[in-house]
Amino acid sequence: MTRTLAALLGTTIAASALTAAQAQELNLYSSRHYDTDERLYTDFEEMTGITINRIEGNADELIARMQAEGENSPADVFLTVDTVRLARAAEMGLLQPVESDVLEARIPAYLQADDNEWFAFSQRARIIFYDKNDVANPPQTYQDLANEEYEGLVCIRSSSNVYTQNITAALIAHLGQEAVQDWANAVVGNFARDPQGGDTDQLRGIVSGECDIAMSNTYYFARAIRTDVEGLSDSLDQIGWVFPNQNDIGAHMNISGGGVAANAPNRDNAVRFLEYLASDQAQQYFSAGNDEYPAVPGVGLAPSVAALGIFRPDTIDLSDIASKVDAAVEVLNTAGWE
């Protein structure tokens, strides 16, 4: 063998080894901040031999980072906790369509982007909670929150919160912007206090007596059933809940989901990871580990989640909600919803 041929073969072998090493990695940009997700990552690594390199942070910061990195971005998967940011990343060209028979078969169509650029993997119902001692006739629909009888009773998140924007966008998709403007104006008039804090703080407001009615995602309450949450778990018997709009549109669902980055260097691994998130194993862990509802129908619920009961979810296409977010922000600003 000549020295030139040997050198060429050596270079080829080294390049092949480098490619193989790269093929065993996955670069995950995630705004999910739950310690319980660690189990999802370690199980995937053990099953596949693929190492997950994580960059975690605020969703908007991660989107800005991917945009700044451009074609050289190392991101393979973008994972976040709301429809708004997923839709924004797709609109900015930061995600790519994924053709996967597994995802198509397991994730319901309304929980996917129309062009397959992102998929939901877990859900949280956004429902109404109330003080059972003080509220004899709790609101049965989202629209009821605007009723005069609830003046000064309602605690709810700020207009800058994506949960508030999502529920408002969903109502616009169902009822139209004019009707939802009237609703938002009236809800602001029913505030018990200026919007402040997170969902757990809205529930604590019921316990403290600062408000009698609150809106929260279910998993904050279910978490207080499963484990001790200061200022909440000891007073759960005081709190009742309503899955709204069970006779028409159903209860609004927030989602956690993800997509493959537009310039993913490890695209096959990225698709494999998304398919893993749709597996029974991962879906059960979303419920058991973080008190969420699975996106895949038929997967069993954790006891803390099942304790909330059976309900009818809103099955509106998430893309329809995402398309109404700008209108929702306009409605909330016009209403003076801080």
C-alpha cells in the first residue's frame, strides 16, 4: 500500500468515525423546566445510545438564539410549553416539516401543525376553580366569568401570559373577536385584584380568601394532590372545580410540544426523539411525572390527574388558535387587562 493511499484511507476512516460520533447525539433546545423530565431524557438515551445535549431557557430566548445562529445552529429539536411559541418558531422558518407515520398515527390531527412542523405531546386543561364555601353557583362556561354576579371575585393571569393569550385566542376562534372583546371588558370588571403571579398563586388566592374564583391549568392543582405544595395542598377540600363549556366547545387545552429545527445536523435522531415522545412509555410519564394529560388517546392517567374526573376537551385545531393570538393580544390590551 502506498503512503498516499494509506493516508487517504486513514482520513476516510477518521471522517467516518466522526460522522458516527455525531450521529449518536441530539441537541435539544427546551423551555420545559421540569426536573421530572430528566426521566424522559435518560430513558431515551438508554434505549437508543443517543446522547442528549440540552440547552434550556426561556422560549423566546431560545427562538432568538436559533434565529441568530441561522444555518449554523446546532439545534435539532425545539421543545416548549405553548402553541404560541411553536407557531412563532414555525412562522420564522426555524422548524421543518416532518413526515412520520408514527407521529401521524399517534398524535391526533388537531394536535399537529397543519404542515407537520410541530406536534403536541402533552396537554393541560385550563379550567375554573372556586371556593366551595363562598360560591354556590360557580361559572359553568368561560363566558360566565363575565357575569355581573362574579364582580370582584375573579383571580386570573396577566395579559402577557401565554395561557391568557391562548384561551382568549381560542374564544375568538369560536365566538368572533367582537364577542370576545365584550367578554374581556366584563372579566376585567370582575377582577378581585390586578393580575399577578402564576397559576399556583391564583389557586392560593382562593385559599387566602383574596378571590373566590380562579382560572388555572389542571396540572398545578393535580400536583398539589400528588405532592405537598405550600399554601395549597392542606386546603384542597376548600376548592371545587368546573370543566367549562361541556355542552358546547369543551374545556380549553394548553399543550407542550416540539418540532425538528430547520437546520438540524442530526435530523434522523431528532425525528426519532419526537417519535419516542409519542410512545406509550413517554406519554405515561408526562402524566405520572408532571401531572399532564397525554396527547395520545387511550394512555392511562396518573391518579392525581384521574382524580379530576372525565371531561370533554376542546378539539379545535391548534393552528386555528395560533392564528388568532395577535387578535387576542389586541382584545386584552383594549380591555385594559394588565
